[in-house]
Amino acid sequence: MDIMQGKHFSITDPEGVKTVIYQVNKTKKEYLEDYPKYTIERLEHSEEIVGNLNKKTFYVENLEKEGEQIVILSFAKDKVVINNGILEEDKVKISKKPMPFKFNTIYPEKEGEYIDVNYTPNLKRPISIIDPETTEEIKPKLYFDEKTNEVKGKCKLKPYKSYFVFEIREENGKLNLLGGSPAFTD
């Protein structure tokens, strides 16, 4: 078992809820021309069953002095509750008003076990796709399209299934998490 250096904190998921946490990293000024202003990093965690509840301990390796912003996504049956927080030297501060977000299932025009979803990624605005049942990220496969002379991406998504898609964006000097369900396109 790997031993993590740095800080850690624990949460307990109620029955039927699965929580994942992302650390929001601000890109250094010298790299802003080539990289997005913010990137996210999913925190590693360990799990322990306590009664019929799931206790998760999350680990942060490099904690900045001014603190680290985190995004907490708690997935339930048909919704996700989105919360923001700050990790400081010896405490975790979480916003008092979480934002519930209801899933919509998008029905594709074609039947199939999986559907290839094509999109042109904007590498300055990374987007994350999460399967709400497993809380696993769906990673797109990037390729170069010689006809259009651009980098494109392709994901395999199951039809008639909900996915949660989000990105971190700064608007009016504040960080916002924009979330939704992906649109199926050919």
C-alpha cells in the first residue's frame, strides 16, 4: 500500500451516495498562454465501511499556504449535489449552500451498446465526464483529424444513461462549476 504524504480529511457518505472531490489548481502566469487558467485533480482516497455507511479519507499532497479550493460532487440516484470548499493548513471549510443538480437522460437516435460521442476539445477549457453510478471518469481518446486539421476527441457512452459533465470557469473574478449532461452527436 502506498503511503501518501501531506494532509488528509474524512467524510462519511450517507447510504446511496458516492462522493468524489477535485482539487482546483490555478495555472502559473508563465504557462497561461499554452494551458487552461484552471485545472482539476481528482483527490485520491481510501474507504472504510462503518456500520452501513462509507467513510472516505481524501489525501492532498501539496497544500499551498493560502489554501486550496476543492469541488465536492456527491452523487445520488438521479442527482448530484455540488459543493465548494477550501482546504487550509489544519481545516476544511465547506460552503453552507450546496447546489443540487438533477440529471437528464438524453436519448440517442440510434440503438447500440455504446455510442461514439464526437467533439472538438478546447484544451484551454478542460471538461470532465463522470458516470454517476460508478463515479468513474470517462476519458476521451484524442486524435488528429487530417481533413479538418484539428485535434478531436471521441468518447464511448452508453445510450439511455445519464452522465455528469462539468468544467471549472472563472466569471467576474469568481470560480464557477458549470455542469450538465452531454449531447449525443454523430
